[in-house]
Amino acid sequence: MKLLLVSLGCDKNLVDSEVMLGKLAQKGYTFTDDETEAEIVVVNTCCFINDAKEESIQALLEMAELRKSGQVKALIVAGCLAQRYQEEIRKEIEEVDAIVGTAAVDAVAAAVEAVLAGKAGKWIAPLDQPLAGNRKRLTTTGGHYGYLKIAEGCDKHCTYCIIPKVRGKYRSVPVEDLVAEAGRLAEGGVKELILVAQETTLYGVDLYGEKKLPELLRRLCGIPQLYWIRLLYCYPEEITDELIRVIKEEKKICHYLDIPVQHGSDAVLKRMGRRTDSREIRAMVAKLRREIPDICLRTTFISGFPGETREDHEALMDFVEEMEFDRLGVFTYSQEEDTPAAEMEGQIAEDVKESRRDEVMELQQEIAYEMAERMVGRELYAMIEGKLADEDAYAARTYKDAPEVDGYLFIRTDRELMSGDFVKVRVTGSYEYDLIGEICDEFTE
């Protein structure tokens, strides 16, 4: 029977989807990305913000129609939305046959088999159970890059965030399991390994009593097939001198950090329950740029948080202009039930949230254009992502570009290149967020 898995949400959810695909492949299922061919559907959902929730619900409703028609024999819902709204989904979407919680992804094959045998149900595991890594995964990223989820859950309890309630407390995957899993990915063709978690910087504290991210990075750098190792979701207050030193010393680690900052106003940061103020963030950014001059910093902000005044917004605008982050995204505040922020006074109208978001992004667009222009003349390595249709040109990524969220470097050449190839490129121009370049030497390291 052909199975369709719809993966929604973040890259951490994508890892869960790949684990589920691995479990299903072991049971002999074949896969399709064509919903008209699917006889079994698994939807791995997200509910982090309202837009993600609506996307997940819409996908479920579409698949429910296929289940109602009789084409699909089993409809399984997994992920954050399934974990958070188990009873509501079963009640409102009768076509759903099984619910698989966020801590029960290993049970997906059992859930499918039970449904096909006429036994609908729920597969929900305790959220705080210890984690194991090195599970067989079926990668969906094209093979040349892959994600390594090093931890699950979160202990920060920011006032706007539902993650601790749907993912549990912070739990790290043991070092040895991660090294083995990374080795397996590398043997399968992965050249860029991207470390993800709700927060990567706290890795190991729960298992070993201290932060072990630097040690894990050094171990991963020893895997010969890996060319790049990229770090996402590093909270500024948890970045240590040891971590900075490892990033500087290990050539495989990209000089790139994703640092979720969320705001530039101390009053808003305090209401968010964040652990840093704007002064401390400025100090960390300055330190990173002093120690690693070519570092690329990505961050995210929330516009329209409850109680955010015009003065708070102006403080954020000033902060963005001063910091000149290389990469920046802005989300409008999403009022999530069962979070402290949802009950706060001063909820802000959607149109105000959106206009403030747009103001920040317009400012960042100017900054991004300037920073792209500064890259002209630089020589650096780039990973080929793919060939442009009907052109002798390729899209590539530099160390400054994480997959799916950042820009591209476009290269015109008549050489035959493959996705995952590394080439040395001279930047010759820029276009908005993207760069234009030419090959100046093959990658030989």
C-alpha cells in the first residue's frame, strides 16, 4: 500500500517525520508524494503559532476528504497539534483513525497496522521520557544536507510559548547516539549537518550536569565525510566562551549562529519571560563579532506582543538598525491558549501587529541589501543546491545561508555540477537578499 506523509512545521518536526518514514520503510511500506495515489496518509502537524495551526487543520481536512471518499484506508495524525488537541481532533474530524503524540513517533507503524486491522486509537507516550538517537531515518532533504535533533522539549517557559506543554521538559540525546546518527547520515551522503533543538546551547545539561555542545561539536567534526556543521537556535544567555572557541578553532563549523532574540525593548523582553535584556544581547553580539569577525548572525523577533507600546516598537526599530543582523525574521504575536501571555492585558489588534512587523522587515530589507553589497568581491565556498531550469546556472548556498530560510548565491557556468558539490566562488554582484557569483576554483579541501 502506498503511503503519503505530509510534514508541516519546523525542521525539528521534519526529523520526526524522517524517523517515522524510517519506521514505516522497515515495515515494507512504499511512499508517494501524490495524494491521488495514497492509500495511507500520515500528517505530522504543527501548532506553534496560529498560522501553523491553521495550515495543519487545512491539511487534515483535505486528507479527511480522501478518507471519506474511500481512497485512503487509514488517516493518522501526528505531531504537536495531535498532542495538544487529541480529543478535539477525534471529535471534529471523524475521518481521523489514529492519533500519534510527539513522544510516540516510533509507534507510527504500529498505529498504521492497527488501523488497517480495524482498530482505531491513540498512541501517546509520556513527554518526559529519556531520548535515544541513532534511529534509522529516511531523509527528505535531497541527501546533501540533513538535520540532527540533539534535544527535545524546553525548560525556558517563555510566556508566549506552548512548546513545553506539547514537547515536555528539556531532554538531551546522549552524545554517543548523536555521533552514531551523524555518521550514518554522512555515510548516506550528507555533507552539511545542521544541529537543531528548541535550544541547542543547553545541550547535555540534563544528562551530564554541564553544557556539552562544545564537546559534541568536536566529536562531530571528526566525521570525515562532513564538510559543514551549522548551529541553529542558540539562546544568547547560554553562549559560552568555550562554544565560541570551538566555532573559531574547528574549520568545519560554519561561522553562522541563529540567535532568537525576540525583541529590543527591555519592558517587552521582561513580559516575554526572556532571560536577557537588550544590554546583554548587545554585549553578546559585540563579543561574537569581535571573536569571529566574519560571523553571520540570524535572529527572529515578535511584533505586537501584549502591552507593546509605540515606544517599545520604536526601541525595537532602533535595536534592529543598530545591530545590523545578517538575517532576520519577524512573526506577529500569536495568542496561544494555555500560555501566560494569552491572558495578559493589552492584547494588540492584528492590523497593528502586521503594520509593525512590516516596518521592521522594511528596515531589515535595507540592511540586508547593504550587507549583500558588502559581499561583492569576496571569495568563499558554496554548496550547490540545484540547476536552474533551462539555464546554464545553479543556485548555491554559502556558509551564511541555512536551507529554506536564507538566500541563495546564483552561479552561471557551463560546468556540470551536482547538488551537494562544493565550489569556490567569487561574488560579483547582489540582488536584494541574494548574491551573484562566478566559479574561481574547485573545492579541493
